[in-house]
Amino acid sequence: MTAEAAQEPGTPTQCPTVPGAVLDGPVSHAISRVARLHRIVAGRLLRELGLHPGQEFLMMHLWDSGAVRQSELIKAVGLDPSTVTKMLQRLEQSGHVRRRPDPADRRASLVEATEASCGLLMAVRGAWGELERQTLEALDDAERAELGRLLGKVEGSLCTAVARGGDAECGTPDRGPLGC
């Protein structure tokens, strides 16, 4: 029996030590590990909703923005065009999005969330609430507030670095028109 298997239920698993190659970046390494674990837990919760990881971000953007050109959606989520196209095909097959020609430019496609996706919106909110609970369960209210404050500062620094590189946009979209 491994040490991990012998642990009491609910006891945190010991994380590996920081490799020598990242000694100059232990916080960045920790953020990377946490992000990976967060994505794993999120993926489990999303699978229960019939979503693949990343699809919820497309839907969130569509719920907030309304109909957008597919090219704008690709830019907004910062993913490869072929990845977004595949995600949209799956979401369209499940009835959560629809694509149609852009009347202003027939070569472009508009993508929008369907009315049927309103139920998915509530389910995604619930899944993200559960993800938040699992993520922060070891922290008290003051620690949660401090973590949120510190992550906001880190995000601001990284947003500035991204903007300097011209790679993508940072920001929060306005609330959208669907009314879910």
C-alpha cells in the first residue's frame, strides 16, 4: 500500500518539492501546479454537464457578449482557430450555439448562444460555485479575501506583460443580451 493510499480521507496529498530548474521561480511553479490541478477538478465538474474543458469559456463569452463573429470569439478566448471550430461544432450539435452568416460580411460567421443554453448557464454557474468551494475549502474568510486580492494584483501584472507583447487582450466583457 502506498503512503498516499494510507492517508485519511480529506487529508491533503503532499505535493512534490520544487525542481532545481525552477529555483528562481518557485511562485510561478506553484501557480502552474495549482492551475493544472484546478483545471483537472473543473474538467470533472464540466464533464457532468456534457462539456469539455474550455467550452464553458466560449459559452461564457457568448452569454456575456451576444452574437459575435467567429474570428472575434477566437481572439477573445485566445485559442487556436481549429480548436475553437471543433468546440463550436460540438456546442452546435448539442443545441447550445448557432452559427449564421454575418449580414455585414457573408464571408464571416456570427456565433451566438441559443435560448436553450440558458439552462446550461445555470449549470455552469453551479459547477463554478462548486469549483470555488473545493478550491478554497482550506482557507478561512480572511485568507480567501487576501488570496483574491493578491491574485488580482498578479493578474494585473501579467495583463500588463501580455499587453506589452501584443499577444492578447485582457479585460472583462460587458453583460450580454440573452437574459438567461
